[in-house]
Amino acid sequence: MSKQKELQEEIRKKKNAEKAKILQRFFKTGKGEYGEGDRFLGITVPILRKTVKPYCNLELCSLESLIQSAFHEERLGALLILVEKYKKEKSDLAKKRIYDFYCSKMQHINNWDLVDLTAPHIAGDYLFQQGKKIPAKWIKNKNLWARRIAIVSTFYFIREDCFEETTRVAECLLGDEEDLIHKAVGWMLREVGKRNMEREEAFLKKHYKKMPRTMLRYAIERFPEELRQKYLRGNI
């Protein structure tokens, strides 16, 4: 049996039908919802991490079918391995190979947890280290998850005290219609504020009156209550 099939069997041994029902509701898999059609095995992230840990040496070709799996946890398991592989690589060429592979599978990175647990660690790291910007084709993509990858990837930039890329991408996404983008942009702006309140407020003072309400609420969540209320009332 191949290592890839062995890992798939190990993941499926952990399935939990009751938990799967809960996760399918939580990740909005109903008709017309953002996760429509996604299928779950009912495995928590800590259990999944422990399960995939012995398989972190799998080659990219062995991860391909798992990343394309109909089951959410199999996709996530393969992506978690990909993150670990990326972290272990030392050469730019090896990191580029993993980054390119990640980008080629973007259509399968199709729920918010899959994005949030991987985008900063692979896409964000690679682009920052190479001195590159978030690709415009991600920011303008019709695919919700590509746009979420665009903004969440900037979390790596934020951790390096580089805020320009986050505010640039956030500005491009101000008019986005998707609630999951509003939340992600607000979250990244909040992270900027944790490290540099002045930078976040400079962005907010310019844009807060046209920001979607959810985006603004996420961005100012940790502000002192009096200041938070001023933003919400439009009195800045």
C-alpha cells in the first residue's frame, strides 16, 4: 500500500458521524451557502494534526489526490503537511516549488479554515521573502477563496511589521460583497492595530465610513469602548 493510501486510511479511521453533521452545519455546506457540497468526516484539527504528523515526508505528487479529495479533512490534512514541508525547506528553489504547487491547487483550498491555516505560512512567507506583492489576480478573482487567500496571506507581512501590503489589499477589497471577506479584512486590520495602532487608525479614518459594517466591527474590536463607539456612530 502506498504511503498516500495509508494516510488516507488513517484519516478515515478517525471519522465521527455525529461530529461530521455538526461540522457540515458550522461550515455552511447547504445549498447556496459558501461551503455548498463540502463533505466532512468529523475529525477535529488537533486529531488531524496528530494523524498526519508521521506523513510529513510525502512527496507533492502523493499529496495531490488528497488535496483534491471530496472530504474536507483529507484536503486539510494534505495542506497541513504542505505547510510543514515548506517550513523545513531551506532553499528558495524548494520553497518556490511548494508555493507553486499550493497556488496550482487554489480551487481546492475552498473553505475559510483551509485558507487561514495555510495562506500566511506558504503564500505569505514566500511572497514576503521574495519581496513580491500579493498577486492582483488573487485580489480580483471571482473565487471567494482566492480573495481570502490574498488578504490572509498578508498576516505574514504583519508579523514582520510590514503593514503596507495589508492596507493595500484591504483597500482593494473594501467593496467586496462577501461577508467572509469583510471578516478577513477586518481581522487583518485588527492585527495591524495590535502592532501599530496609528497605522490602523490612519487607514480607518480614510475609509471607515464606506467600510462594510462587519469589516469595521472586526477592525475596531479591541479599541477602547469610547473610541469604538465613535467609529460606529461615524463621529471620528
